[in-house]
Amino acid sequence: IFKSSYEKDNRGSPTAYVGPRLEKGLEMLARVKSEVGVPVLSDVHRETDVEAAAQVLDVIQVPAYLCQQTSLLFAVGKAGKPVNVKKGQFMAPEGMRGAVDKLKHVGCEQILLTERGSCFGYNRLVSDIRSIPIMKGLGCPVVYDATHIVRLYGIPSSDPRGGEPQFVPHLVRAAVAAGVNALFLEVHPCPSEALCDAASMIPLDQLETVLRQAKGIADLVREWKVA
């Protein structure tokens, strides 16, 4: 699945790049879907975007900061598409039951939950691997976002000090060993030139190695029948 946000509505600065916005962004995602032949996913921040977004997106994503917003969850849950809800940095993994229940309340049964780290003091996230089996226990596949976890908040993502991408392969291997169902990775041919999250992306030429290692571990996990 190709993920790219048509609008990043939670940037820290009023002058930060937020993306091409709804109309142009959805046109770009539709081209990716058509020309590359892959499903596409984007964040949706507002209820008013859901109808248009659902015409293009194969999966609708609810951002971490909005994972408790009942009206937004109801709107995306009624759209007839799979929904990926990112666990808020402020949430305990078992607390995501509320989001699952809200989506199911309006008839949505295709639900993914994404682990993207937990607050550890100010401006730093840590990965609690226990969250993977806990959220799987809610009856949903769990996705692991290894790149947002290594962001160091309070430092612009354009500053190399704003992330620790060297730890992404380690986090991926740990999450796959814990039985995660899917990986969420932000990748760029030249991360320093990315317009958003530059400090936490992994270079495109490293992706194959990361995924080969992950697949090797995943094959063992399936053999072990890890829950």
C-alpha cells in the first residue's frame, strides 16, 4: 500500500509545508493508484473530507492525534473502506478499544491499528513492544510505524537532529518478532530533501535490506505460530 498524505494538518509551524491539499492531493494519489497499480492510503483530518477521499483511497487513515474523535471515526467508519487508526502517543494500547468500538458501532469491520510510539517525557517517543500483542487482542491486525517513533519532537524535521533513523531497522526486527501484521515505513530517495519528516525517513536504497530481514523473521514467527 502506498501512503502519502494529501494534507499534513498537524505540522508544528504555521509556515511548514502541509502538502498539495485535498483536490490536487487526491488527483496525485489517483495517478499513483492507476499508473503504479498499488492501493493508496492517506490521513483524513476532517469529516468534510471523507466523502471525496473515499472515492480515491483504498484505506482511510485516522491520525494519532485524532484517534479519539468520535465524529471523525463515525464518518470514516461509514465510508465503506478499511480504516487504519494510529494509536495516539498519549494512549495506552488497551485504550484503543474505544476507537474500535466506535468504528464497529457504525458498521465498519475492516479495522487496522497502528503502533507509533508512546510519550517518554517531553519530545521523545519510545516503543513498547507489549502494545503489539495487546492491540492484537482487540481483534484487529496491528501495523508498526517504525519511522515516526524515531522522530525527536521540538526539533524541525528538516533538521538532521530531529530524528534517529539509524534505529529504524532495529525497531522493525523487534516488532516483526513480536508478531506485528504489517509495517509502516516512510522512505525517500534522498531523505534530506523530503518536505516532511526528513529527519526520520530511511533512504530508498536501504528499504530492500530492511524488508528482507523483516521477512526472514516473519517466516520464523509464522513457523513458531506466535500469537
